[in-house]
Amino acid sequence: MNHYHIWCNLKQSHDDLRFASAVREYLDGLRGSGGLANWSLTRRKLGFGHPELGEFHLVLDFPTLADLDRAFGEVATRDGEVEKLHARVYSLVCDFRAALYRDFPDAERAARATETLHGA
């Protein structure tokens, strides 16, 4: 699984519920069009967290990089309903940070490790 992490703050902190609603509508739409397996939205609690990272954290799970690329391609069209939904999210956001992680060991690496352990 590939995990696309996003950290951000809001331009206006009072838009927190509006942001959560916009994220839900946007990401549920992406999940419905295929590729996005799951997503979550969390908020920093009690001020704990690295100062470089935002108050909000999203994790988008994609089974393959091809699925992630397909979702990025859909959003990159900046057309139709997907653009309306995307705009509702990014218009509220500032201090955007992103990272891409993968499960480890991944399937390919785990298979090689098993072979090594069993002398294959």
C-alpha cells in the first residue's frame, strides 16, 4: 500500500468543520472513481506535533503507484465536478506539506526476505 500524507493548516481556523466536510466530499468522490482505497483526516491534539507540520493530517491510501497516478491525473484535469470539489478544499488550506510512504517491507521485499531466510 502507498500512503500519501498531507499536512496543512487552515487559512481561517473557524473553517474547521467546513474543511472536514469538503475533504469528505472530495475524497469520497475520488474513492468512488477508483484507485483511492481509503483515507483519513486527523487533527493535532493538545498542540503536540512537529512545528513544521500542520494542524491537520490527511492520509490517502493507494494500492499501487498506478492508482495514485490515475487519481493525480483525474485531479490534474482541473475540470468538472472533481475541480469544484478540489477547489473547496484547497481554497481553505495554507502551509501544505506532503510525503509518500509505502508499507515496509513491501510485497517484493518481503518475498526476497522469505527466500533468504529459507535458503532459496
